[in-house]
Amino acid sequence: MSVPEASRPSLSIIVATYNEELVIGPLLEQLRSYHSGELIVADGGSKDRTAGIAAAFARVVEAPIGRALQYNHAARHASGEVLLFLHADVRLGRRAIPRLREAMKNERVLGGNFDILFDGGDLAAAVFTRINRWRRRFGVFYGDSGIFVRKSFFEASGGFRPWPILEDYEFARRLWRSGAVALLDEPIYVSDRRWKQSGLIRTMWAWFWIQGLFMAGISPQRLARLYGIVR
């Protein structure tokens, strides 16, 4: 039996953008076909047509550049009981939003994410998909997996740390330690542009090296400078 819409938590979808004119239109058009509620684009001062394209589908709010800052700024403007944070280069599975709403009916659940499927259909896509599925079981996931969370928890916990890198990982770990997390098997499709630009081995090395240094105590500010080099 389907759950009546009125009994489900209200949802605000937030997308952070900076110079994403090539991908933002298709994403927002898809989201609008799935979701009639609040849709916010937090733009970090794009120099291209991103904000203009987004305005046809969503409410656009200007924010200081930096994904954590953009998300936090948009969250303060959001009215939904649940916040879904998305990158601009993803696509949601057809059942993603209904599954999210069903999961969040359980008041014990603080938030969760989706099962990443990387675009490309090649070895790199298969490798990254398997890696993410493995580490996700241990509460290790990132913003490209479509993190969603109750706004009450988001606000009480201080939102994303204002870091230039790994703010999503840190928030996911905080969420994981704080209560029940829904790891939904509905897919979120993620662009392969990162390793298409940098190469599979270089990208994998960057992920594991940066993560290891962070766990060893290196600050996100220092890591952001290194990440720019290894990418």
C-alpha cells in the first residue's frame, strides 16, 4: 500500500553549483518530473549560464563559493523537514524520491544515501561502483551518493563543516554515529568526468591518499591544496 503524501515528511532538494551550465538543466528537469516540492540551487557565483538555466526550474540562492558553504546557506532557506543534497553531475533513479520518503517515515532514521552507479560502463566505472558499495556498509560515503538528512538533525549538529574538502565525509561519519541511517539500494548515477579528465589510477590514488592523510590528522585546508595537485 502506498503512503499518503500528506503523511510523508516534506522534502527540500538542494543542488550546489559553480559553472555547471552543461549539466544543470538535465538534472533539474529530471528532478522536476519526480518532485513538485521545494527545489533550491545554491550557486557559488557561476560565470557561465548556470544560474539562468537553474532559475527556470528552481529557486536560486547566491552563496559563498565552496560546496559546504553553499549547502549550509541553502539549508537555512529550506522549508522541508528532510534535506536532500545533490551534486550537479548526478541523476536519480526513478524510485529514489519515493524510497527516500518511505525511509524517512521511520522517525528513528536520521538520514541516508543512495547506491552509486558510475557512468561509463567501463572498467573504471565498475571499480568505483564496487569500492563505494563496499565502504558504504561501514558508514563511509560522500556527497556524490546523495546524502539526505532530517533538517532538525542537520541544524542541531551544525551542518557541514566549512571545509574546502572532505566536509561530506565528515558529515556522513557524524550522521552514522548519531543514529539509524538508511542505505537505500535505489541508484544515483554519477558522472565519470572526474577520472575521464584525470585518469583512473591517478583518481584512485588521490582518493585513498587524501583519505589516509586526513585520518592521520592533516587539516582539510592543507589537503585541499594537495588535492588540487593530484587531480
